[in-house]
Amino acid sequence: MTADRAISEVGPARAAAGRVLRAVGPYRPAQRWDVLPGGPHVFPGVAPRSLPTAQTLSAHLAELGPRPRGDRNLVDEVEALGLTGRGGGHFPAARKWRAVLDGVRTTHRTPVVVANGAEGEPASAKDLALLSTRPHLVLDGLVCAAEAVGAQDLVLWTHGGNHALHSVLVRALRERRAVLDEPAIRLVSAPDGYLSGETSALVRALSGGPALPQFGLAHATSVGVEGRPTLVHNVETLARVALVARAGAESAPRTSLVTVVTPGRRTVVEADEDASIEAALGAGGWPPGPPPQAVLVGGYGGSWLPWVAARPLSVNQLALRSAGASLGAGVLAPLPGDRCGLVETARVMRFLAGSSARQCGPCLFGLPALAGVVDALARGRAGRRDLRRLDRWTDEVSGRGGCHHPDGAVTLLRSALGVFTADSARHRRHLPCAGIGGAPLLPLPGWAPA
Amino acid sequence: MSGSTRRLVVDPVACDGVGMCAHLAPDLVRLDSWGYPIIARDPASPRDERQATRAAAGCPRRAMLVVQRRAGG
């Protein structure tokens, strides 16, 4: 295991130099974002590097034609495409639909279908980009999915804090209600938290509870909102359903929406499934010249990969999984040569510990403890004992929450300890690290503008 | 293979780390660094079964569950 390798290099604990943390300072949140069209599929007609506006219903219908009805054939088409959940889990969509159909048969209750646009990941902007440019593509997919599983209850779940997005969606729903004959779609505002998009939290909130993850022996597909079978899909997944319904699995686009994080900016690109990470980063604004040290792949519950390993990998779940990573929520964050991966990881670990729902012991106590050790490591204050603890605590926290929040944090931490071995050794000897000059890279909420 | 078809499951949301389960089922449950239960193994004997039942019944937070093991799981 990679963590063991890092830990075997522990040097003597000494008084901290404290220099490495100078890199952390006021940070301008990455509010700016671009959408770049990557093909004639999800983002057609969007001018490169422009702040996009939402496509109207008439423009949407003029471009793609009327929406076909969703039925059982659509389930087969979705299966033939091999469509997986783009919220981060990459669970096969067709299997979810079949589980909901089974749930309906066994419980004799009508199902609920939810489009999940609560993008809690601060580094990701793809769901925001999609909903703000192509709302009708997502809503088409939602209605198709509802028809395929026989649902009359349709919910669009997005962050209430984003007023601009909210008004785009209200306008889109009004347009549809005036023209189309389809079940009403309920727009529900999620709280702005990191975990609001977690399926069990969403189910709990839509059943009248708080938007916090819950424990259940049965999956939402059989016992979900108000105890009814519930199909929850990320908005990108549903946009792809709308394209499959029109074009069939054969000609549906095999692409992924990816957010490339560069200092102060998030850029959403549509990457072909065989495009390399290097190509996706280039499209997303990573300048030619010195390569990054490493790339954070997936998101804040994802993994750091060293540049040599990440560079040639294709931007699709199969290729990334074989490299021990996951496309997750589609985040690609290249780490410039003058930043410190440990300092960045320590910042994100603090954020993840603070974002816990404070419900389960492993998260409530384990994540702050882990964040504390990584922080000490980044400051050059970690001793041998701390590193032994780090090993034990990661094992104790992993897989033991009510949701996968602690698992993601442990994945991130283990990958950082594996990839930034040299930095970790330098920090322990109190030598200056490569990241001494750079400002923080990874966007987090609540950082004051510089 | 064990002879039992039941297993112990912790509801981590309900659990407050009281630690009663580790006293009542010492062969099946150990506690992590913060006093929260880790299921060490599934019940494999009548003695284990008794411990599992006692741990579930004795949890003041009703966070320890005995459930039927799923086929293939």
C-alpha cells in the first residue's frame, strides 16, 4: 500500500520550521467559469470562452426535434450505450432503472424520479454549466426516465443559493408548462452543503427531513422518497438519456463533461471518451509549457495521480479505474510545479472534515483527526507517532460512515501520501518544499477574495 | 463457511459510541480509536448468535441490528 511507503520514511520529529504553510493565504474563489464546446453533442452552439446563456425551448426543439416518449426500449438503449451515473458513482444507469421497476413490482407504489443538480463539489462546475446552457436537455431526460419507469412525480433538485441558475430553471419550466403535455416538474432547492447531493440526503430531504445522509439497509431504488421506489440521476446522466432517446445508443455521444481547474478558474469541457487527460487539460486552459507535477482526478474524494501516469490516460471511467482512480464527478485539477500537493491536500481535508454531517462517529472524530495529522505533515510538525496514527485511522474510518463521505476523504489522503512521497519527506526534514511560493489552487467555499 | 445466515450491522447514524455492544459481544465487536463499534466478523456459532442478539437488544441507541445475510453477500 502506498501509505506504508510514505510512512516508512519518517524522520526525527523536530521543532517546526513552519515555512511551508506560507503558501496558504487569502484566495479568490474560482467563481469564473467557461464552457467549451467539445463536439456537436451536449454543448452545440455555445461560443468558446463566452459566458453562455440558456437555450430556449424553441431553439432546443428546433435543433433536436421533439422528445420521443420514454419506454422499456429506452432502458435497453441506455444499457446498450453502457451509460453510467455521472454524479460520481458511475453505477450503470440501466441497472438502476431495472431496480426501480422491481421496486415498483414488489412495493406496489408509484415511483419518484429526481434530477440531481446539487453539485456540492467546489471544484466542479459541469452540472452548473449544463443546467445554465442546456436546461431542456436535462428536463427531457428527466421526463423520458420518468416515462420509462412509470413515474408521475418528477423533481429537479438544485442548490437554492445560486439565484441566477434558479431563475434560468424557473423560466425553462414555465416554457415547458406552456407548450408541452407532460407531467409537472417540481423544482426543489437544496441547501448549499457539500453533502446535499448525496442520494440518501436528498431522499431524506424530499421526504420531509433534513438534507443529511441517512442509513438504510434498502437502496433508494426500492425504498426512497416517502418510502417509494426512487430513481435519482445526476443531471448530466439525464442529458445523456435525452440524447440516447433521440439518437439511439449507436449514435449517442460518447463523451464526458469535465471541469478543468486552473488557478482562479474552472473550465467545463466536453471530452471524447478516448481523449487523453493531457488533451483535456489543454482544452481546459492548462497552458503549454512546463507540465503539472500531478493531477487530482475525480474531485475532493478522488485521487492524485503523478503527471507521467495521468498524462496518457483516457478521460473515461474504464481507463481511469484500471489506473486505480475514478472519473468521479469529472474534476481534473493539475497541480502546477510551484504548488505543494500536501498543503493543498491538507486544505481540502480540513474542508471535508468540516463538511461532514456530524452524524457518524468515524466522520465526526476520524476526519478532523486525519485532517490534523495532514496539517501537521504539511507544516513539518508531524512526528513518527502521528504517522503511525494516520495509518491506523485511515483504516478505521474507511467504509464506516452512513454515506461514502469518509471513504472519499481517505481515498484523497492515501493518494496524496503515495504521490507526494518526496514532499512528505522534505517537510519532515523541514526543508523548503516546491510549494513555497504558490497561492492555493483548489477552490473552496468561504475564501475571501484577494 | 459459517453455519449462520445472520450478521450484525451498525447503523452509524444512530450510533453514539456508547460501547455496550463491545461488552455484550466481545467476540464479534471491537471499538475503534474513538469508541465506535467495528464488526470484527459475522456470527459463526450458537455462542456468537447469542452474543449478536444480546448486542442488538442491549444497544441503548438501537443502532445495532441483526439482519439476514443476503444471498451471495
